[in-house]
Amino acid sequence: MKKNLISNIALSIFILSLLFVLSNLSLFSFVPHHYLSVVFFFVLYVLQSMFLFKKGTTPTRFASLYSLTTILKLFTSLLFLAVHYFLTNESASSKEKIYFALFFAILYFLYLIINTKSQFDQSDEKKSK
């Protein structure tokens, strides 16, 4: 759990810092939705990690709960994108909406890869003990 939490904190700080620096250098213009996306994924993956740590006591149960929480994360992420699309004012161009969707998808897969690796490294450590 600690390893997963540390990796999520480090990844989130890195991405938020990168967004801040790129925005201040005027290389890209990031709206608050970009920063909110990072916080969204941080919270989502920390909640998943805590849930799996508490409830995933056996390997079979862990695998089942991991699959369930991954599906829930996917639907929650789709809901976030849909809400963003409908709440974004009409002055935002479709190009900006596409860029945000790409940014969101990249974040989704980045967090997914790092957390999956972290979760299964952690579960392998439990098995070997």
C-alpha cells in the first residue's frame, strides 16, 4: 500500500509540476480541467489501493476485486469526460475538447500502467512471504 501511495503521489506531483511549468513558459495553455484531471486520477487510484489493501486478502479475492475496481474506474473516467464535454461552454472549440480528451486518455493509461505494476509487484511480495 505504501509503495502504491508513494508512486501515486510522485506521479501526481510530477504531472502537476510539468503542467505548471509548461503553462508558465507559455508553451501550452492548460485550463483548470487539466489540473482537476490529475487530482481525479490521484484520488481514484488511492481509493482503489486502499480498498484492495483492506478487502483483497486472498489472491482470488484480490484478482476479482481488482477487476471490479478497474471496470468502475473506467466508467467513472468516462463519466468525468462526459460531464466535462457537457459542462464546457460552447466557446471552447472542438479542437480544445479533443486535446483535453487526448490529455485525459494519456493520463488514464499512465496512471493505469504505473498502478497496475505497483499493485501486482505488491501482491507478488505478499505471496513470497
